[in-house]
Amino acid sequence: MYVTPENILRHELIGLQLKIVQTRNRSIRGISGVVVDESKNMLILSKGERRLLIPKTAGTFRFKLSNGCLVDVDGTRLVGRPESRLKTRIRRW
């Protein structure tokens, strides 16, 4: 099953391109990279040789899906263990 804008919250985020588009923290605004790992409260991005730890509650993330579609997701909706997030019911947003 492919990742679509409707089901991105119930899919694996590892391997997706990510850009931080809106945040209060100016030092991480505009950072982009590939999601290489995910924990309950953090996303780990690979930007070249560097690994960056980004809190999920940092702001709004823009994911680039495999079909080229861009999806903005509020980081607070991503908080939680990845395996638990896959099982939860998602309300419309």
C-alpha cells in the first residue's frame, strides 16, 4: 500500500524527504533531509553526513511522497511510538 496524503499518519515515515516549514525555533526552520529513524518524540534526519535530532512537536513538517506529492503535517499529530501510531484511528483533519 502506497503512502498518500490521506494515510500518511498511519504509514512508516522512514525514507521520506522532510522539510521543516513552520516552527518557533528559527535555528531549525527550513532544514530538510531524509528521515532515517523515528522514536516516540523525535525524528532523526540525515542531511549529508550529519544526523539531526528534530522534536516532533517542533512545528509543521512537509513530507515529499514517492509520487512527488507534498503533504504538510502538524508535528503534534506524529507524537507517539511509531508502532502504536500505525494502529490508532485517525480523525479527519
